[in-house]
Amino acid sequence: MQAQQNPDFSDDELFEHHSFVASKGQEPLRVDKFLMNFIEYATRNKIQQAAKNGHIWVNGAIVKQNYKVKPGDEVKVMFEHPPHEFLLVPEDIPLDIVYEDDVLLVVNKPAGMVVHPGHGNYSGTLINALLYHIKDLPVNSNERPGLVHRIDKDTSGLLVVAKTEAAMTHLAKQFFDKTSEREYIALVWGNVEEDQGTIEGHIARNPKNRLQMQVFPDGDEGKEAVTHYKVLERLGYVTLVSCRLETGRTHQIRVHMKYIGHTLFNDERYGGNKILKGTTFTKYKQFVDNAFKILPRQALHAKTLGFTHPVTGEVMRFDSDIPQDMADCIDKWRHYSKHSQ
């Protein structure tokens, strides 16, 4: 494999750069599949197009999409996308605003909406909608206007957005000091034995799949993460739970619940889109497949949000209804559990 030092492309057109080193335990894997495990929202077509254009390198040499990645390989890829300043464009997108005043607003984000622009999602995000609604949003340390916290694309629910720098600082400190209230409702695989409990374990990125997070129980990697859960309803092969966040790590509830053996229902990234509990009967498989179609995302909703108003000092608490797709899925399981006794 000959290294090509001067590939034919213009740096002015390639804005998205990624570099990864394959771990010692990496099994031989096609480079296009390897990159899909590491780059969020990167489609197979996008990766294959990069390979076709000569924009994927392994150990300094251009490779084709079928190259097998080996332990220790340094993999680099470049994609074409608009530069950062073109991502933050106001867009006239409807917002479900639960509350708004001069310094903040609370929005109920639908499932499927990305919170901020990034790889593969350059428009149609919550930030694009907010910039249309509010002309001047303060920017946080990650250059994300108005954001104090965030929730995943396929998680629905409540978010607070700061409209002033003072409000952003005040609210961010509440989240850091763990004085804010965040309750999520989740449908998880299996019968959660304890009526309530606390999950502790540092969370960091999975070294073999950068799109997943992983629990490091000894605390040797990652950041502290604490989730308090309570069983709301037992529905046979699945359980409806309430999760209260003490910390706010990426994918915290999703990875913590998987860690205790109860992956979220239809959470594709963590394997919840397979039948993890239940019978081998064909009718049951059809039932679960239908439930997946009703709820084509992870069963997670940010239901309750509480914080102290940064100006008035008033304790504010907001609650949102479980969205229809998740409610329909829960009802389907409720009906199944009653009639399969």
C-alpha cells in the first residue's frame, strides 16, 4: 500500500475531519463499517462517497471502502459540509413553547428533532428554530446558542433555553450543582426486580464503538454518573420506569439501564431493537415487531423539568405529557400483559 502524500482535494471544500486509532482488540472490519461505528449520523452513502473521492486514509495511505481495519490502524476521513458559520441559520420551524419570559424559555422537543447542528444534521434542528424565534441568543462554551443542557435526537421532552448570558450562567450552575430536577419516563426490557434503586458508575465513550457510551464501575475512566429509578408499572416482558438524573452525562439513562440488564425498548444503538425478553412464539415476535413500528425510537421521554428562576428566585417546575407514539406502545404492552397471563 503506497502512501499518497498529495491527495486531489481542496481543503476549502472539506470541513469535517475525523481521525481514529483502532484499539488493540479491534477485529478485522471493513473501513466503511468501522467509520459508521465512530461517526454519529454518518450514512453509508456518505462514507462510500468519501472513499470514492479518495478521502479515507489508513496509516497515511488512501484506501477503498472494503479495506479491513486492523488493531493499531490510524484511520482518517474528510467529509464535505458547510462550515460552522453557515450551520447556525435561523429557520422558521414551529416550536412547542411551554413557557417563555425575558430571560428564558422552556420548550417541549419532539422526537426526531436534533438539538444542535452537527455531522449529518445541518438544518432543521432546535437551534435553527430558536435562532428564528429569538434574534440574539447567548453562546455557551461549546458555541451552542442558548443551550444549558440537551437531550438526544430520538428522545422527546422538556428543555430550558437561556435568552441572556446571566441566565445561562445561573442555570448552568444549577445543573452543575445538581439542584435542578429532571425526570424521564422510560420503557425498558425485562422485569425490573427492585421497586426502586440507584445506579452509579462513571460513563465514558466505548473505546470499540465511539457512538456508544459505556459504564466504568471502578471509576477509572469517564465522569461520575448517578441515576435514581423507580418502577411505575410492570408489563410482563417490559417495565415502565421513572428515572431521575442526579448528573447529566451523554446517553446516561440509556447506558445505565443497559448496565443493570434493562436496555430501553427499541433503543437501536444499545441493542434494544431486538427481542431481549419474552417467548419464541411467532405471534409474540409479530406483536413486538408491531410495537417497534408504533414507537420507531427509544422509549424515553423527558417528562419533568424543575429549576430556580435566575432572576426572580422562584422555583419553577414543568411537566409534559408522554407523546402519543410512546403512550400507544405502552398501552399495547399493557393490553398484552393482561391477556397473556
